[in-house]
Amino acid sequence: MSNTSTQSTGPLKGIRVLDLTRILAGPTCTQLLGDYGADIIKVEKPGLGDDTRSWGPPYVTGKDGEPTAESAYYLSANRNKRSFAIDLTTEEGAKTILELAGKCDVVIENFKTGGLKKYGLDHEAMLIKYPNLVYCSITGFGQTGPNSHKPGYDLLAQAYGGIMSLTGDKNGEPMKVGVAIADVVCGLYAGTAILAALRSRDQTGLGQHIDIGLVDTQVAWLINAGTNYLCSGKATQRLGNEHPNIVPYQVFEAADGHVVVAAGNDTQYQRLCVGLGRDDLAQHPDYITNALRVANRETLVPILTSETKKHSKVKLEEILEQQGVPGGPINTLPEVLASDQVAARDMQISMDDDHAQSGKVELIGNPVKFSKTPVSYRRPPPACGQHTDEILDELLNSEP
């Protein structure tokens, strides 16, 4: 899909965000708000910009066939933004940022706790000057607590917050998730918090400070694994691709690869057995309920695996479909991005990208489908400082 729209159609049209974040958690949040129609002003250090610009390879390939200075990592979280290059550590730079904040509805930053205070750009100073401002701070451990001074990175949040203890082979080492999921989920929490604070501001006229920590949000999305421990007092052990509370709900080997089977209830389990030609397992006294299957997974799973290995991935997918059992192939990235489902849902998009001399960039689309205020893809990820003069002329009518 190619979208060349230059006008915001989303529900946040008219909202302006001053984005003092870099790396992934903050940029994920502001890209989402930008997709929803907000005007995002991305503040970057002149000549360097967001750290992730150089996090490659791969880099975007230019029209001349040579790599540009923009990494694929940077592209993943920075569309629908305007880049404003200024050194906020200088007196003049801090003054300009403070003036820009007065033209915005939201300020979001991910400096270390207290890192902006010496420049007069902390939440306390800004909310005194602009009481209707929504100011969101993203840090590793939040603004309070014994670890509030420590820096935050996705890997550290996954480690400290417990998800790595649950991920990986049962006999292997703790494993991080394959993408920076702690950063991404934190960015999503920040996005919903900002929307809630804007709603409150519209009702009361007052903004507020939002304090979000990577580790806090990581702990929040332990979800059932966390409450399993709170209820039982027993720490969940790594189960690889198995589910702690449902059997069979995991990866199974096929004759030519692997598939997933997610039999979430007793009826689906029974249908699976019938599809595999093992009606005897459907009513077996050791496996007839999910609780029994969980208790006896060590005997049941090898039996089911011996049956799935008799069939190809395509055949197993047919069996699951015919029996109404959730499951299917484990796609590689080329397979998923080439799928008709991704195409039908516009989950891969193309954007013109003349500033990078590449002609176009290929990006992952936004998953939200509004019926009346659709997301729009108005700006490709910008070059560092690309919009500085435009923003100054539009909002401040001055030089940096």
C-alpha cells in the first residue's frame, strides 16, 4: 500500500506534541499519536539526532544503490514527525524549547530522572508555566524508588521485570523476547495515558505529569504468569513454547517443519484428536479435561507429536481448519509480510522519502482501523533537522 496523504484525518488532528524522546519507547508512543493525527515535533541534537539513526545495518538504500544514513531501526518508529534540531543544553536552546512547549498540548521526554531540571525543562517548571500541559516522563524505573536514578534499557527491563525468567527452553538459559518488547509496551502504555490525560484536561482545563517506568510496565504485562505466582506462591518455570495453564497449546513438529496448535478448551482438544485419527485420546481418562492434560502433559505431548510428525505443515493446517481448532504455520518474516492477510489489512506500507534519496521506504502499517477518523501516513521518518526552519517560522517566527 502506498499512502501519499498530507492531511491529518485521525482523531488527534489539532493536537501538537513536543517529543524529547529517542531510541524506542518514546518514539513508539509519538509515532502512534502521529498516526492518529497529532502533529509531532521531534527534537534532536544537531548533527547527530536520535541514537537509532546509526543503529544498522541495514540502512535505507538510496536511489544510487548505496546505503543512506538512516537505519531501518530508526524508520520503524519515526514516521509522521517533523524533526527540529536544537541543542537544548544551551541557554538559548532551552529557552526555545520552553517557548515551543507553550505551543503544544503534550510534552514527552525520556531523559534520566531529573535530567531536564538543570535546563528548566522538567515537569514541575513546565507545569507551573503551562498548567494545561500534559507532560509525560518515561524512565527505566520511574521517578521514585531506590532505582529511580538508574538508566533504563529494554534488555534491563526484561531482565529485572521477570519476563526473561519465563522465556526460553526449559533446560536452557533465560531468553529475551526477539524484539524490544519492553520498550514497545511501555510506549503503548504511555500513549493511552496521554490520551486519558488529554481527556481530563478537556474536562478540567488542567494538565498533569505522567510518570511511567519501563520496569513498571514490564511487571504489569507479566499478566497471568504474575498472578499465577501471587495465587500459588510458586514461581512459573520456563516451558519453552508450552503454555503453563493450557495443554495442548504449543509448537508441534510436522514432517517438513513446525506448526502451532492452540486448543483452548476441551472441545477443541477432542476435535484435534479426531482430526489426527486418535479418537481414543479424546475421552482418555488422563486427558479428558484441561486440568488433567496440564498434569499429564509429559505423557500426552509426545503422543500428539508422534501423530503430527506424520503430516506436512499444509496437511496439518487443513486438519486444524476442518476441525475448528486454532493453529497454523510458523511464518518467517518474508512469509508473513508476503501474505495475503497482511496485504488485505494494509500492514505493509510504502511512503515517499525524497529527503533520503531513496524514493520510497517500506514500513509496517498501523493496526488500528477507525471507521470515521482513519489513520494517515503523512510524513516519512524525517532527516535530522529537516523541519527546523519550518517549525520556527510557523510557531515562533524566530531563529534558533
